[in-house]
Amino acid sequence: MPLMSTKVMFEKAMEGGYAIGAFNVNNMEIIQGIVEAAMEERAPLILQVSKGARKYANATYLRKMVEAAVEVSGLPIALHLDHGDSFELCKDCIDGGFSSVMIDGSALPYEENVALTKKVVEYAHAHNPYITVEGELGTLAGVEDEVSHEVSSYTRPEDVIDFVTRTGVDSLAIAIGTSHGAYKFKPEQCTRNEKGILVPPPLRFDILEAVSAKLPGFPIVLHGSSSVPQEFVQIINANGGKMPDAVGIPEDQLRKAAAMSVCKINIDSDLRLGCTAGIRKHFAEHPDHFDPRQYLSDARDNIKSVVKHKLVDVLGCAGKADEILEAYAKASK
Ligand SMILES: [Zn+2]
């Protein structure tokens, strides 16, 4: 089975009121943890690779491992470039077998974003009409690999029809208050609950609704949508870590977005936190261990458990692999 196009995934997700999880992959254990979770839940997956991941692990290693994941799991899995920042990078991924790319021109002036995105879409669709391209309007604050912005700007709903029509993109990432990284909000932007844990400002569902009204049935993407599980933050801090006031997006808000027109939700920091919590705890309990298989197993187990929880309780895509495989088989006849 080839790598899956996100086109069929998004059609089904839109119909069914769920979202596909897009998880960032950087090494074998991360891929295995995600895929084991999805196999147990019969869930579709988008595995995404950033520029930083390509630099760390080499794009060929990552692609081959994702192909191995397809072979081992039999699940519908898309391989997506996260935050492509140039035509050349997107072209390289398309030529190299990715089934989906993002061109992020969101930091450019509007007309330049349109021109760059259109160029990538034209190349991708000429290469293979099933290769999907994600564009972005509006900017997210926070830090993720090489993508970093001090301030955010919400997507302007009045721009979306023009952008989608002129570029031909297959999906659109919008800014409604999500943010990259494990420190999504400064404490002064938040309130604190009774346990002293930061509660971030709510997502701007009014913007999501306005965008969806302008683009009915069009797949919307949310970046920066980790929830920063406090149990992982506590394990990290209890075992030598120092991550005060790490804060994410409440999961009930993401569930609500997934039931609307949001078809792809990007999650990276929560996997990093699970990985780090597993390793820190392992070393605290077993100071004599030095075999990477020992502590990386704990990291992988945590990644698997956090992904299972996301598939079932946040994205709503557990059990949806087979309807996507059927739809894909029908579409490619
Ligand atoms: Zn992102």
C-alpha cells in the first residue's frame, strides 16, 4: 500500500466530525510509539517531518521508517512536510515521495504568500493530483524547531476565500489562538485554577466559525495544539527537570474544533514531554542503566499512551482507519 493522500482522509473526517492527528516524527521510537497506538485504535495517521527533523535524522531515514510503518500497520498513513519554508524544500519532498506538504508563507506579505503557495500547489498537483498542499494564513506565536514568532496575528476570515481560490490549496492552517511549543502562553496571559495551574485564554471559535462559513466543507488545520499534560510536566520536574509554567491548549476545546471543520490537528510537544518524562524517570529509578533500549522503551511507552488518548478522546478518529481505506480504494479505481 502506498503512502496515503490526505484528500480522502479529510473528506471522511469532515463527514464524520473528527480530525486526523498529525504527529511530528524525528526518530524510530517516536514513529513506533505513534504507530502502535494507532494500530490498537485502528486510526488513520499523518506523520509529519519538519525541516529540523530532516536536519536531525535525514529525510531518507524518516521516509523509509514511515514506509515501514505503513507496511507493518496496514493503516492509512500520510507522510507530510511540516512548515515547508521554500518552493525548493517542498519540491524536494514531493520528488522524494511525500504524499503531502505544507508551504508556510504566513510570515510573508499576503501577495507573496499567495504567489509562493500557488507555485507549490501547481508543482504538487502536476506531479500527482493526490499530493495535497497545506497553506497558512495568520501567524502563531511560540517556538517550534526553526519556526518562531514573538507575536501572533489571528487569521482574517475576509482573506480566506481569495487565498484558497487563487492558490488552489487543499487545506488551510489558521491562527485562532493555538501556539507552538510547551510554553504556549505567558503567565500574565492566563488565569490560574485552584491547583495553581495556568489556564490559557480560550480559542477564538468565532474566527473558526467565520472561516467555515466562508469555506463550507473545506478542511481547516490547527497547528500548535499540544495540551502539555501536567502529569508529564510534574514527572519531569520531580526528576531533575525544570519546566515551570509549561501550558497548552485544553483538550475539550480541541475536541470541539475537531467536530467542526478542523480536519488536521498538529501535536508535537506532548510527545516530546512524554518522551522526556519517561527517560528522566527511568534514570532516576535506575541510575545504573546505560542501555538505550531500556530508557527508550519507557519513552516509547509514554508516547504510545499519549497518542492513544489523543486518538480516542481528542481527535475522535479511533476506529476510522477502515472507512478511509475503503474510500481510498474506491477513489483510486
Ligand atoms: Zn506548526
